[in-house]
Amino acid sequence: MALHPDPYRAADRQPDPLQMVQSLESRGRMPSQVRLRRRFLAFAGIRPGWKVVEVGSGSGVVCRDVALVVGEKGRVVGVDPSRVFVREARRLARTSGLGSRLRFEVGDGRRLRFSDGTFDATLAVTVLLHVPDADGLLGEMIRVTRPGGIVAVQDQDFGALALDHPDRALTQRILDGVAKKIYADPWSGRTLFRKLSSLGLESVRLLTDVYQDTTFEPWTRTFLQRRAENAVKWKMVGERDAERWLAGIEARAYAKTFCLTLNFYGVVGLKPGGRTR
């Protein structure tokens, strides 16, 4: 069976899943991403001593931050379908000295192996845009959250990706075309408020944040190069147009006028039937 264009649909079948782990860790260390992540966790209202699960935990970047929030008396569980990601997340948790608070399991977020009401909070960070059945995954998150507990999701929205480039039409063709090919819903971020509200959560709140890069970070460079490569691979543009597009980006970076922004939407709701504690 041919691989889906979205590598996160089947990470373990990719040519180099360890490189994907390195990419997740590299992105996670970026100051702008650290700010986005920690601001969202503060907005979610996770408290010391809580038991928290993250669905689609990847290499464990978010889980490690949550472990610091819940403290020694709290517990954090990460669930991911990739055996490689789970193995590396366990290793990185031990390296960070947080292994006693963290547990990682291989599993499908749409079929969680936990009893109803197990957790004080459930999280999914930059996950739902990859999932064809986002409502099913959210339903499972709600099920395993205790009454009065927190359900918190955050996604980027590739319909709100802005790159300052001299050829705007070509930029839109590459960025929009590749995003539509890869993601189940590239505009997922803007739908989260409606989704959580329609699933019956209470006190639903929205936090809009922006990832920005004006220094052409290595992660951004790789991201845009892959967009160009995929646009050529899927015959959205020719090789010369892709090369010209990348040259325009490099010229902006050389002139120190590079600018890329991407909206992130964080939404938090309470499961009915109880109070937060």
C-alpha cells in the first residue's frame, strides 16, 4: 500500500522516522514554539497534582512541559501510534529526569485504552489537522476526562500561513496546494471553537496565537524547502518555478527582511457534570 502524503499518518513506515523525531525536537526548542506551547498550557489551566493524557504525543515535547506543571505528585501519559516516537519519547523523558512522572504508550487516540473519567485533563496539540475523524478523537478525549475536567486542543491553521515573497501567486500555489494534499484539514485551527462547543463542552474559550519567524530559522528553512520539493513531486509547479521561489526566500533572508507567520488556535472546554478542582 502506498504511503499517505502526510508522513504522520504512518510515521514508522517512513524512510527515516528518527529524522522526524529530530525535527519535532528541533521545532520544540525554538523560542517562539516554547512561548506558544507554554502560553497554551497556562491558558488550559492544568494544575499541580493532576493526571493528564496527551493524544498524539510524538517525541514528548509537550508531555515534558506538562510534567513540570503537574509536579512530582502529578502524572502524565502520552499516547501515540508510532512505536519509534514512543520509544524515543521514553528515552528523552529519562534524559530530562522526568521519567517518574511520565509514561508513554503506543495507541490510537480514537480508541483510547482508558476507563471513563480517568484524567483531570486531556490534550491534543497540533494533532487534529492530521486526523480524518477529528470528532471521533475528540469524543474519546471527552470520554476519558472526568466530569468538570479540562479538554484542551491546539492546532495551527495553514489557511493563515503568511510568507512575504515577491511572487504571491506562486507562493499561494505552493503553500495552499501542498497543505491540501497533506493534511486531513489544513484549516483545522479555525474549526476548533465550533467543534468543542458542538460536542457539549462547557465554558469553551479560545486563545489565538501567532508563530513568527523573521530570522529564517533552520526549522523554517527545512519546512519551506520540503514544501517546494513536494510541490514539484506532485506536479503543482515545475522545478524552475520551485527554484525561483526558494531563491526569492533566500534573497529576503539575506536582506534580513524575511517574514513568515502562522496562526495557532487553542481551545479549552470543561466536561459537564462536575467542578474543576
